[in-house]
Amino acid sequence: MFVEGEDPPKILHLNPRLRGDWSQHPVIEHNTCYRMQWGTSQRCDGLPSKKDEDMLVDEHVRCEKWMRGDNVDSKESKTTSWFKRFIGREQKPEVTWQFPFVEGGLFILTLRAGVDGYHISVGGRHVTSFPYRPGFTLEDATGLAIKGDLDVHSVFATSLPSSHPSFSPQRVLEMSEKWKAHPLPKSPIQLFIGILSATNHFAERMAVRKTWMQSSVIKSSNVVARFFVALNPRKEVNAVLKREAAYFGDIVILPFMDRYELVVLKTIAICEFGLFWYL
């Protein structure tokens, strides 16, 4: 949703900078833009990103490694290398690629939409991955814009991405009494759990209701768990969300649009809710 005079939202801004930026190294920048306000950028500058589970996107790292001008082995690393060879320890060969874009060179870029985010490959090799941000869905991808000093030979779309189950709430929301939350107790509780959730994550919320929210501890009168969800730009999505909240009784709808930059407001809302009701 956008107003007259504003650019439409950008759910994926991919910006390869061959000549680098302030770091003096070639970088690939990813970002989102809503109401002409940019989010926090994800920069890939040739250093590999962490392989922690919460940093992976569909089991892909966010930034692959490529050769940089400062990737020079230190004396210590060379000494260690020679020592390992001397004692006969096997070394796994490491292949480091060049920066995937070269000025004046041809390339084939593949953009794939996964369950958790976008995946960019160049020449058949994975380069970067960018996770979806709250408030942006594949349904928002209605156009493609290419800018800069670039000659496009062809654009080929193999197929539209498979819809995430959350895009079809009627298929995932099970309107059953056993999944309903108990009303808020009037007596003090021992634990309050606030769950961050995006507007259209109907499948994810349903999975939580059917798993750990059914444990005897959670269903006791001493524990309360609630989803905290902001609004969606689409009225029809908000209408389904309100019906879901009214039926299950476990959703707190927050009065602002769901955007990546406003996630901190959800955290504040969880704290305020807990303080107001249970202290």
C-alpha cells in the first residue's frame, strides 16, 4: 500500500557496488524501503557471515566469502600451515571465489524466493541470502526495476514461488475449541510469555497453538502466553487476523503497521502488557 507521490515499497533492494563504498571493498547491499524510509541494510563485503542457526536463511548463510585485497595470510597462519604439512595432517582445500561482478563482464544472476527469504546466485554459485522482513511478503512483489549502468540481455521467469502456507489462512486455521486460550486470570501468575508474530503468520501461530501451548504447564492458570501482532497494509489480511484473535483469544493486536524497524515497539508492548496486567 502506498500513497500518491510516493514510490512503492521495495521488498528487496539488491545493490552490488563494484567500486566499493566507505570500506574501499566491493560490497553487495540488501535492504527494504517502506513509505520512502529505508531499513537497516545487510552488507556483504567478502567476509563470510556466521553459520549460527538464527543467522541462516533456509539453511544458507547470508554472505558467502570471496577474495578481498586484505585477505593475506599472516606469518602465524603460514607457520601453522607448514607445521601441519610437516606432521602429515591432512588439510581441506579451501576455494575462494572472486567478487561475482566484474565491470564490463557478462553474468547470469538467479533470484530465488524461499520460505524464509531470498537467495541470490551468480553463475550458478550461491552468493547471498536476505531474510524476509516483518510486514513484507511475496505478495508485495508486483514489479521489477533495474537501474544503473547495466545492459540486460534477457529476463527469464521459470515459475512463481510456491505459496507459503500462511498465504492461505483458510487452510491452516483450525477453528476448534481445544486450541482456544483460557481467559486472562484475575489472580497473579508466575510466568507471562509474549510471542512476536507477523500479521500473515497464520500457519506459524497455529503450529505454536498445537504444540508447546498445549503442555500442562502452559495451560495452567499460572502461565499466560499471547501473540503480539501489528497491522498489515492489506485490509483483508487484518480482517482475517481480527477473526482469528476473536476466536482463539490469544492475540494482542497492536495499533501500528508491521514494519521491520518497529519490531522494538512489539517488545515494549510485551513488557507493558505484562506490567499492566500482572504486577
